[in-house]
Amino acid sequence: MAGAFERKRHEGDDRDRLTCRDCGFVAYENPKVVVGSVVSIPEAGPGGVLLCRRAIEPRRGFWTLPAGYLEMNETVEEGARREAWEEACARIATDGVLAVFSIARLGQVQVMFRARLAVPGYAPGPESLEVRAFAWDEIPWAEIAFPSVHWALQAWKEGAGHPGPAMLNPPEDPRGMRPLAGPALAGDAG
């Protein structure tokens, strides 16, 4: 892949692809998979969940769920467990898929799980300034990092006690194109 690349439409394709001018290699650009979980923490109070205050950009200082990019050679469940460990030093057990969100504007597919602590305890990992369990009515909604965190928390709340099929994007944002509103949230990345 040493040659220069150009966007080119190939016969039988419906979009331009990044193609090497020298050898014809096509560098496909596909969505990234994000995995994460809503970790139930009943001791925190009704609807208790684990949140992480981000130590990295984008949205440093805002609260999110333990989540991140899936790595090569891991399953989505393994990735969700790894992310909970990296961000919250939490050993979790997943209890099924909560939601699958499409964030078209960022080229992401997010797979979120229902989870619980498999081993008691949590603490900030290198990507978190703080990790805390919040009762539902204590969640700092105005300080949530990304729209999909709102969606996942709402899906978890709606499915509490009777998990059903995985939720999808909300009807008001079926393609994941709308960032959170407000001037403080202009840097939204998820």
C-alpha cells in the first residue's frame, strides 16, 4: 500500500472507494464497533448504575458508561468486560444485549449490554477521573457525555425486571445524527 490513494467508483459498486492508483487495492472504510454496558448497582439505590467521568477527550469531565472500541480477536461480550475493567476496574458479568445503536454520523455501531458486578468493587481506571454508582434520580443528566449514553440508560430503565429484545435508536434519531443540544455540548462525539 505504498501508492497514492484516490476515491474511485468500481464497476458494480454503489459508492466511491479509497483505491490505490498503483495496484488497485481497495481500502474499505467500515464502521467501528463500540461495546459497553449498563452495570446495575442495586446498593446505590433504586435504579442504581455505574458511571465513569471521562479523563480523555472527547467530552473530558463528562459522565459515560464503561464502553469503548472492540479490539481484534475478541467477542463483543469480551470487549464489554474489558472496557469495564479498563475504565472502572470492575469485573462484570453480562446479562444479554440491551441495545444496538447506529451512529451514522460517526461511523459507529454500538452494542450495549445489561451487566452486574461479578466481583464487588470498582475504581477509576486510566481513562476515568472518577467512577461512581448513581441511584436513578441522582444521575447527572446534564453532564452525560453522549446521546447514546442517554439512550442506553433509558433502554435499561424501560427493560428493568423484564429484559426483552435489544432496543434500537430512538424514533426521533433513527440514524444517530443528532448531537446533544446546547453550546457546552458542541464537541459531542458519540
